Amino acid sequence: MFDLFKEEPMRSSFPKLPSLATTLLLCLAGSASASSDFGCSSQWKLDAEQPSLCNNWPFLSPANDSRVNIRLLLDVVTELPLSEKLAQGDEPLAPLVPFDLYALHAAEAETAAPRDHAAELDALLAPLDLNTGDLALQVFAEDEGTRCRSNDLPSANAFIAAMAQDGLPLDARRILARQRMSLLLTCGPGEGSALETAELAEAPEAAPFLRYLKAAEAFYQGELAEATDGFASLHDSPQPWLRETSRYLSGRVLLNVAQEGALDEYGYLEPQQVDASSADAAIEALQAYLIEYPEGQYFASARGLLRKLHWLKRDHQALAAEFVWQWQQPAQRRNRSFRQLIDEFDDKLLFSIPSDQAQDPLLLGVLDLMALRRPWDERERLPRERFEQQKRFFMEQPGLYRYLDAARQLYGEQDPAAALKILPARPQSGPLGTLAFSEQTLRGLALERLGQREQAREHWRALLDLSRDGLQREQSQLALAMNLERSERLAEVFAADSPIDSQPIRLQLLRYVAGPALLREELRRSGGKAREALLYALLYKDLLRGHYADFVSDSAAFGPLPADSSLAVFAWSGDTRGAYSCPDLQQLAKQLAAEPEDAGARLCLGDWVRTNDLRYSPLAERPAGDELGGSAELFPGQGFSRLQAYQAVIASPDAAAQDRAYALYRAVYCFAPGGNNDCDAQEVAPEQRKEWFHQLKREYPQSHWAQSLKYYW
């Protein structure tokens, strides 16, 4: 069966991103980057109004990627819940929510059992003393998305099988099969070999198959007029396969005529270049095929081609209707997977249809949620008049219209009280589908915005018991955890009877908010990667918040520190490679515990931070104030700054000459090589950096540091 929608190359969608799980685990490793290569990182913020590929939620949110909201709305209108695979997660420490778009794609991938088409073709060719040889390696994989896409091994199989069923003489079958095989290497003007006709003169029953090959060759060479005539001559063939295939291909030929010159090299449509009459003829031909062959082998492909034609004609209503039909079909009746259909819907309809032309509830729902995102300018979000004009299109989905109305009040009008009046009361029992869960999520967010934290807290607790799956439950836990965090009730998250058992949520609060006592208590209960992450946080803060004696005792109490884990950073042996020597980290901590202002010890602590790139540890930058873990930190002490340590040593009259020289050297090097401060967030004028450079040269000219420093930045 031809699986075809695209007859020309189409522009690609977004690049593949690392999964959110991968990003989080890199963060937990200690000093790894907190963001993906594409600048996309997790934001543990349920009340969000800007979209992100990485931050999607299992409720209808303006912040979701439009493709995620399409998928959620499919559950609303067709009762198709998200795959349970998405709720299972890949790693125990990776959050289930927010999830990235491609995690959803991977969880819902539709995979068919692989078929060895070359082996099938060889089996058909064996009675003819032919075989594929290396031909399977030469088929035009690079023509994915063009008309040559169907010039493949399965289509050759179908042709040769049809000949076998028709009882053609063996010699004629052999000649035709050989010619069909040579046609596999044809794609474009002037390609292919001349078809043999003389050898078939004594087999008139082979003539229809030869006409088919000539028409197919013309089609793949781009000779569309010749292909049209050739396939039309077979429309009434008594041979079933030739009759059906020629009728289907006639529609495809007309589609190619319609779009010739209408797509640029990147697949962007130039509507004025579309041949409208050919497009109409193609639609008529394909619809006739679908009526005659409701169970035909090209049925799914023909429906896909109709979508392409409606897109070429900019017939948004017909295209939307085709998508509605597709959403309701099993996989074998669709020419694309659900994921591909969602991408196509997003790319070919969602961003091209004028908002006043949309009529389908699913399409309107996605467009309305997009309109409720926080704009970059002062324009009104989803104006009331525009929204109310849509109501007649929601006659079969009144609950969805009600939800969008409440969302418009919350996000568009910034009126949570009005949203609460629209939203239904919390159900007494679950589980909740996507729409009901979205309504109750919106209710909780409205309560939070009104400052009714106690009512919101009880709401989130109740919603946990109504959740349908792991995604809904994780989101409800996150909402409850954020409420408790903001209410200064962090201990309740970790109480014995706490309903919050999500390790990622608990870890986020422990690493960024918890005080040392709670960290140690949870360390005693934890194991595996969670324990490693917590111990890293405790030791990191012990050292860099000035709790040096605690570092020594915590290392002993919770050690050893495996060399093959992120904890190896705390087993630092000291840096003795240069002219400035440091003890190992345990000895250094003991020195600092005894004398916190010791110049040499502070410089060595700076070297530990520098040589392990801890300036960029995830723990060095706290979450935003409106995200989980963004409230006031309970771990006492001011964070260590390398540059401040160097400045203190430079200013100290009691510092040894070697220490002051090294401090000057390192202070200058904080700005290498581009003038940006790599040691902390201070703004230091170039004049001050110049002064440090000259002070080092002037006061310590014989030092290793003065002689090795050639520049300042």
C-alpha cells in the first residue's frame, strides 16, 4: 500500500531535543549544564503562560506546545487518553511533569512489524529465474516525500504478484518483471531504460501490463500528460489490480499537475501557482476511487492525498473535516501515524487558517489556548467578542467551551474570581478525564492567584485522589508541594503521612530549599541516585556556605565518596601541579574550620571551585521565584565567591606575599579570556583589573605569578 501524503519535499519541523529526563539527570550529576544544547530547560511552574517544547502539562494550558494541546483535545473529543508509557518515565529521578514534546512523541510512536520486502520480492522472482541482487540498496530512499516514493520494492511486489495471479505465460512474466525491476532506478526526466516491446508481441495478454509500465515510467520521469493517458486507458481493465491501481494513480498524476511549480525548494506553498482545475479533477478522481474501493489497498493513501489537495487549494474547512475523519480511524485506515497527523495538523492547518474561519471544536480549542498566551505586546488576549462568536460551533462540546471561557477569564482577563464562577465544583469521585482534570487544575490555580492557599491546598490534596494516571498525579503532587513550600510548611512535604512521594519533586525541594537538618534526615532514608544527589547538595553547601566542620563530620557520617560518581569532586586531593600548593579537601576543611579567614586556605577553596567548574554547578543558580524550589532557602550562610576571596586577600595587610601575589593573579584571570567575570556576578571596571595587573608586576615582580601573567582583560 502506498503510504503517501507528500508529493514534494516539505519543510521540517523542530529539531529533536534531548529528553527532559536526560537534562535533569545531567543536573543531578553535579557540575553539568542545566540546559540542553538548544537552550531548553525544565521550568517547574504550573501557572505558566508562555510555551516551551520542554514544559508541557497534562491539562489544557496556554503554555503547552500547540501539538500537546492538540493531543489532549483529541482525548476530549474522541476519548483517546495519553499513552501510559509517558506516565511510566525512563528514570526514577526524572520528572514526569513537565514533559517535553518529544517524550510524548516517543511514548506514542506507532511501530509496525518490519517486513523484508526484498525477500518477498525474491520469492516472487524465483519462478522466473530472477532475483533482486543488490537492487534493494539502490532504491531511491532520497526521494522520500516525492512522487518517486512509491517506486519501491512493495510496489514492484504488487505488480509481479498481479501478473502471477493473472496466468500470464512465463516468458512474458519474466520480461515484464525484469522491466519493472529496472523501473526501480527511474526517478526524474530522462532516467530509466527503454521498455522491451518486441519480445512481448506474441503475448497480447501482456499488453495491459506493458501499458501500465509505460504509464508508470512516464509518471516517475515527470511526463505527466503521457502518464495521464496511460493510466486512463486501464480504468476499465478486466484485470483487478490494474483497474484499481490505475484509478488511484490517475488521482496522483492530477495532484502532481496541480502542484507543479507551486512549491518552492523548501516545500513552502505559493498558492497562486496552484492549478485549481487540476486540483479539482484530482479530488474528483480520488473521491471516485474511494467510493468504488472502500476497502481498497490504496484507501489510506488516497485519503492522505485529499488532505494534500485541500491544503493546496487553501480549503481550510475541507482540510479540517479530513482531520476530524482521521482522528476517528484505526491505524490501518490512516496513511500516517497519530504523531505525524498532529504535526501535519499543526503545520498545514493551525498556522494558516484565519481565526474567523475555524469551526471545528478541536481546532478552535487549540487556537484559543494559543491566543491566551502572554503576548509580547499590549494586544488583548482572546477578545470576548471573538470568543462568544465561536459558541455555536461548540454545540456538541459545551464542556470544552465552558473550560475555554474560564481559561479566558483566568489568563486573558486576569480575573481568577470570575474563572471560579464558571468552573464546575470538584467531582466527588474519579478518575478524571482530560477535560475534567483541566477544569480542576484551573480551579486550583485560580484559588492560588486569589491568595486562598488553605483552600487551594485542600483542593490539590483532593485532586490527587481523583487523578487518572501518573501524569495527573505527578502534576497534582507538584501543585501541592508548591503550595506547602510557599506556605512555609516544607516539613509537611516530607512527613510520614505526606501524599507527595515523587522523588523528583522531593529532591528539588531538598536541594534548593531545605535546611541542613532536613537534608541529613532525608539522607538517612534515601538510597541509590537520590542519596547521591542529596549528599552532593549537603557537602556542597557545607563547604560553600562556611560550615567547614559540618563538612568533615558529614563526609565521615555519610561516606565513602565513590570515585565513579558525582561525589568524587569531594575527594579532591589538592592541586600541587602549579606553584601554589593546596592540601586535600578534608584537610583544607579542617584548616578553614579552625581559621575561616586563613588566606591560603581560602585561596585553596577557590582552586577547588575553579578546577571542578563549580561556578556552573546547578546548585549555584537557584530556580526562579515562581518555580518549585524558588522560595527562600533555609540552609544558612552566604555563598562562597572566588573573586571576593581574592579581593579579601589582596586587601589584607596580614596576608603573606605569596598569597597576595596569587590572589592578584587569580583576580585578573577571573576575566580571561574575553573580559567576562567567570568567578562571580560582580561588575568590575577594566581600570580595576588593570590596577591588579600592575600591582602584581610592581609589588611582586619576582613571583612566579607576576612573571607568567602577560595580559589583563
